[in-house]
Amino acid sequence: MNPLENRRFLLQKRPHGTPQRDDFSLKTGPVPTAPEGGLVVRNRYISLDPAQRGWMDDAPSYMPPIPLGEPVRATTVGVVHESRHPDFAPGDWVLGLNGVEDYSVVTPGGFTSKIDVSIVDRPSRYLSAVGAVGLTAYFGLTDAAAPRAGETLLVTGAAGAVGSMVGQIGKILGLRVIGIAGGAEKCRRLVEDYGFDVAIDYKGIDDRGKAVDALAAEVAAAAPDGVDILFENVGGDVMDAVLLNLALHARVVLCGLISEYNAPEKIGIRNLWQVIVKQATIKGFLIAGYVPRFAEGGAAVAQWLGEGRLRVDEDIQHGLDNAYDAFMRLFTGANTGKLVLAVD
């Protein structure tokens, strides 16, 4: 990489279904300069998340669509390259919502904060354990789900970055934890690496035409008294199967719907009537609502991590020229932990 150039991974077209390579381009330009009251960040680590797929669509969401011709939006960890802001100096490590690019311009009022990389084993932890992923797991379970010791928690997408942390935090809080994941290896990791009580392999179902019924039967066997808390990351058939096994007054935390993100036509939920039958509640969850409590959550997660009670794996891919292939690991199930792109 030429340090005087800025490579940018741009969104060229709105993907239809699964993103294709020609929906993006990698272009090189000059390193930007800091605006008055702003700064330029040299990105070192970039978070790759399923939510980015939603931001690529021109559809109503909690954030505006990524403009065509602009870098794919991403949370990044980097170092201040140039500053015209009194609170930031060159060399400061920062966390912010920027782009998949070497250098990002942060305008006055932009979301960027200093981070202390001395308290973690590597800076990328701010994109996993003590970043949005860890805080999503922490607040999504401890606050949104209102867990009580002895209850049964079921996590879908359980081998993913958020799901694996939710399950481990559930065990710390005294819950019985069931995870649904795809493939024997991921299910092995749930039990042996993350301490889940039961792992269910949704890919192990032979008759896809009866996928919901077959998966529902496996959930029923694992949770004979029903599921008190469903932490939902997947949606579709997987969520439909679990809804058939809710306990009375169950709580559903709707954190993600990864099965829908690349679907040209949305599948939707067909067993929603079970929410009425079981007098359950569904709560949509976004970590953005917990910004004032980030310090609280970060301290708790950091303590558990330091005590060895949490295992947080990172799947670090390398190079901006690898951005498309790295991003697609999210949708093929190839990633093994929080997916991070190391810029250099």
C-alpha cells in the first residue's frame, strides 16, 4: 500500500439478492485532508456485519441507505492521521462509524471516540468483545430479555459473533442455553468452546420440505418445558420452528434476520400466532439505544473476558482488495467468529 493513496471500497449498484462482485468497486484516490473542526482517520481494522447488507438497499431503515458511489459504511478502529479538532491528536486510537477505506474523513459532530488499546490484547477487540458486538450481546440479554436464573435461553445464529457471546453470558447468569447453528463443526464449538448445554444443527435436517416441523421437534426435545427467552438472529424457518416451542410469557429479542437479508422476496414469519397463544412479547433490539450505558456494559464484558469466563473468537481477513470475499463469508457461513477486515 502507498501511504499517500486512499483505497475505497465503493457501492456501485444496489444488490438484488446476494451481493455480486460487480456491485462494488475498489478505487484509489488521494488521501483527504481534515475539515475545520474535524479529522482524518487512518483505518486499521474494519468490522464486517450482516447489517451492512441492509444498508445497501434503498429501503426504509434505522439508517439511511449507503449512497451509490460512496464507500460501504462500517464501524472501524484506526489512528488519527490529521486533526483540526481540539480533542483529538495525531496518533490517537479511535473508534467510529466510517467506511471501508484506508482513510476516512470525520466531520464535526461525527460519531468517533477515543479508545484505550492498552486494556485489550489487540485493537480489534473494540469491534468484537468490548465493541458493538459484545455490547449487543450484553444489553440484548441482560436488559431487553430480563433473564431469570434457571430459565431456558435459545439463541439462533448461535455460532456467530453476537450469538456465541449471548450464550456464554446466559451461562454466567445461570440460564440453561440451547444454540442453533449450521453444521457439525459449529455445533461442536457451541458445546466445547462456548459452554452451551445443547447445540442443534439445522443443516442436519434431511427433508427440507419439512424443515420447520423437524427443527421444531428437535427444539421440543431440547426444551421440554419450553423456551423462556428466544434471542433471534436468523428469522425464517428457524424462527418459525422455535416459536412453536415458546414457554408461557416467553420473551423474544429480535436482534437480526440474517435469513432475509439476501432474499429477493422476504419469507416472513408464519407462526406468529404462537405469540398470542403463549402471551409472549417480541422486542426489537438495536444497540444504538444503549449508547449512554456503553461504559457500564464494556466494563462488565471486559471483566468477564479478563476472568476467562468469556471466549471471543475473531475471524480476521486481510487487505482492502479482499473486501468483497471477506464480506461474503458472512452469508456462506465461512466465518469463525467476529468477522474483521485488517486494512494493512
